[in-house]
Amino acid sequence: MKGTAILLNEDQTVTCLEDVDHSLYMEMKQQEGCAQFECTIDNKEINFVNVESVLWCDDQVDWDYGY
């Protein structure tokens, strides 16, 4: 199953990652609150800093509508 992972960052910014496997989301969820947040997407190592929370949306986000 794929969906959108939404990362809420300590500096009040939001990062949205679309077309993410649910298994990757579960890996991300385990790293909530870590100062260094790492994951691999499309064979690329991605690093985020100070992710406070990770949320999941089953469907694609409709950016024109707002959610």
C-alpha cells in the first residue's frame, strides 16, 4: 500500500513525501523525535533534522483543494 508521509518538523515546517510504501512509513514512525532522521527512498539516502512527528495519509494529497 502506498500513500503520503507527512513529517512535522521542530522548526514548524512540514515535509510531504508522496508515493511512499507503508513499510517505509513504519520505519519513519520509529524515528520520530530523533535529532537525525534517515531513510532510503528510490535508492537514495535522505536525511532530515528534528522531525517531531510522522503522519500518514492513505490517498494522494489534492494540492489544488488543500488536502
